[in-house]
Amino acid sequence: MNYDVIIIGAGPGGIFAAYELMQRDPSLKVAVFEAGNELSKRRCPIDGEKIKSCISCKSCSIMSGFGGAGAFSDGKYNITNDFGGTLYEYIGKKQALDLMYYIDEINLRYGGEGTKLYTTAGSRFKTTCIQHDLHLLDASVRHLGTDINYIVLENLYAYLKEKVEFFFNTPVRTVSLDGNGYRVVCDKDEFTCKDCIISVGRSGSKWMENVCKELDITTNSNRVDIGVRVELPAEVFAHITDELYESKIMYRTEKYGDRVRTFCMNPKGAVVTENTNGIITVNGHSYEDPAKQTNNTNFALLVAKHFSEPFKDSNGYGESIARLSNMLGGGVIVQRFGDLIRGQRSNHKRIEEAFITPTLNATPGDLSLVLPKRILDGIIEMLYALDKVAPGTANDDTLLYGVEVKFYNMEVEVNENLETKHKGLYIIGDGSGITHSLSHASASGVYVARSIAR
Ligand SMILES: Cc1cc2nc3c(=O)[nH]c(=O)nc-3n(C[C@H](O)[C@H](O)[C@H](O)COP(=O)(O)OP(=O)(O)OC[C@H]3O[C@@H](n4cnc5c(N)ncnc54)[C@H](O)[C@@H]3O)c2cc1C
């Protein structure tokens, strides 16, 4: 029951921390506690027939379990400091990038070999964007795809389970100081360790807040990103996605000066639902395997919202908007762009008559009853701006699914070692509010593992 290192959460942050600890010092006794299931047992019960929508399982198989929130994701590892988190502010830009390339090497060794690395460097599209007041952010992106991403995780688990002790379906309830180390309390047992790495991701955000309160660790409010997922025929964005796969494009609206950006682009992908603490939002993914690809491309258009005093609960604001769409649509709402512009709700007939087949069975409705005007205006402006670089974007039949919300955890106060004011207690990955992506979360895991092993 006593370990050198306890890792809480088996998402990318926790997995790569465990991996690197074993690389650096295999004699360390390491345990990983995970609220969800092991990878092979992660199954979302929604089958589209008997169970059509979320039944709020005790532990959500999409967000929890070995592989974390990213297990069934598109597996896009963005190697960049321009987005995906602010890890570089703590560890420096070069080191952050080096670690992301290191993660890439591991992913290739564990099953990702042969997948494509796309890059924006030298892209002609960047010039086209600037000419239309759009800004393409710099990045290299390794696209594993949902299928290969899963294989990489399977292989990493096969390697780690021989060296590290995993406790699945074991949510940690409390973490407290215990002499020179930490006491980790679960439902049935208690464990102690010298160093503790907390990597609980977004699904652990509420729990993380409590731990910070109990251990008197300062937290600061973060932003929330609110918007829609856009779905259109793959041909419209093919000239961009064929060259870059994922492009992060920024736009500053004329009306309010707000920043709108594209996020999580899935060429020939599918729109999916996501459940965060019982709230249904929209997301997207795609497959490397051509047999699983669709005729559509999807991506999110998001507007970042920061709040200043006295309001602090930016996630609560995002949740309320998502709840509104859940209330009106019983989940995710879909609307044709043409209907939105004409101020009419979409209905089944108009969706069926459109020249695009939705990949998600969402409720036709009216997003203007859900999204605040300022956010909706920004999204409409950006769709017209994108239409200049990808004609067809602002087509009447373009589908908008709402709402997409990117919640960010409270930013936890840690030092340049990602260590809290309590020696040996590290907070990493999305749970720290510092990272928001697979590559940054993974890099933060390797970073703390190296510092512990040292
Ligand atoms: C559908 C989807 C698609 C995505 N696609 C991409 C993408 O293509 N590219 C990209 O960069 N990012 C993507 N992301 C985001 C990415 O998955 C996350 O940034 C990343 O997983 C964060 O890793 P993490 O280890 O910090 O946290 P997580 O992956 O969230 O893992 C945290 C783990 O901790 C566990 N946990 C929580 N609380 C406790 C507790 N109290 N005790 C024990 N265990 C606990 C959870 O069950 C979870 O398994 C996607 C996310 C989703 C949901």
C-alpha cells in the first residue's frame, strides 16, 4: 500500500508520466489510480438502436478509463506552442517542443508508424488566409486517427501493466499530506506515497477544485470557449485538409473585435456527442482507415470568453448554455446555416432535403435561441470569412451543431517543475488548466517524471 509514486488518472498525462518513470528508473514502485475502466472494457452504451442517447453512466467510457478523454479521439497530436496549452510558460518553448517530439517518437514506436505528419511550414494557404484577414497558426500535426490512436494505447498498456500497478474503477476520493509524502484515499483502501502526480483531466475538474481547497492551493479562473461544430461536404475544405489536415485559423470579428477560431478539424470525419458531467455537447472525430471515412468534413468554430470580477465561474456559464441546448433539443441541436440566417428553425424535412447527410442524429432546431447574440454574430461573420478561402462554407446547407463548449479547468498554481507549494505534489495535464491537448498533456507527464526520477 506504500508507493514511491502514485499517479491519479490514466489519461495521456498519467500514461506518459508512468512510461517515463519506468524508462528513467524501473526500480520505482508506481501505482496508477483510474476512475474508469481499462481500455478493452471501455464501451459507451449508445448503439443508435436500443440506446439512442446518453444514459449518464456512473463513469463515462468516452471520457474516463485508460487513455483518458483522448482514447476515442481523432488522435491529433499537435506539435506547437501556438495552441493546445501554455506549458511553455512554465518550462520554456524549446523544452516544450522537444518533449512533444519525444512523445511523437514514442507514439510511432508503439503502433503509429506510417501515420502522416502534416505541417503548416511553407504553406501557400497561409498567404491566402492573410489576404482575407484570416490567420493560420503554425503547427505540425501527427494524425494517428481514432483507430491507430487506440492501437498505440493498447500497446502502451501492454508495456506498462508489467511494470506499474493499475487500479481501475478506483476513483481517488481524497489526497492529504502524510509526513513527507501523501495519503491517497479510495472507496475501499488507503495508500501512501512519496511523490504524487495528479492528472485527472477535464472530467476530474470538480474533484480537482476540492483537492486544491483542502490543500490550500491557489486556483485562478480560466476561459471557456463556446460555439458550434460545422459540417460540410469534404470537397469544400479538401484543398486545405489534403495539405495540412488540421488547420487552426483565427479571425477577429469586425463587429466586436472578438476572436473566433477553428478547432479540431476532421476531414471525412463524423460529428459525435460528448458528455461532460451529464451535459451533452458536440465534438468530432475521423478515421485513418478509408473504409470508415465519411463524405463530410467537420470542425468547430469557437469564441473564447474570459470573465473579470466579480464573475469567476466561466465553466458554469458554458454549462448553462449547453444545458439550454439540451433542454430545447434533448441533446445536441442541428441547424442549416440558411435557416439560421433566415431566422427559422430547421426541421426534419429541411435537413433531409439538404445536399448533405448529417453524420450525427441531432435534433433539428434553432441555435439563435441557445447561443448569446455576440457569440452567434461572431460565428456567422467567420463563416462568411472562411467562405472566401473555402468557397461553399457559407452555403445554406452547411450544418451547424450546437453547442460545442471547450471547458478549461481552473488554472492551478504550480512552479516551473509543475509542482504545487507542497513538495512532491505535482498537478499536470488538462486538470492543471495549463494544457488542453494530447501533446501538451503527454509532455507535462514526461516532464514531471523526469524531475521525480532525478
Ligand atoms: C472526443 C474528444 C476528442 C479529442 N480530440 C483531441 C485531439 O484530436 N487532439 C488533441 O490534442 N486533443 C483532443 N482532445 C483533448 C484531449 O483528449 C485531452 O486534452 C487529453 O486527453 C488530456 O489528457 P489528461 O491526461 O490531462 O486528461 P484526461 O485524458 O482527461 O485523463 C484524465 C483521467 O483521469 C481520470 N480521473 C478523473 N478524476 C479521477 C479521480 N478522482 N480518481 C482517479 N481517476 C480520475 C479520468 O477518468 C480520466 O481517465 C479530445 C477530447 C475529446 C473528449
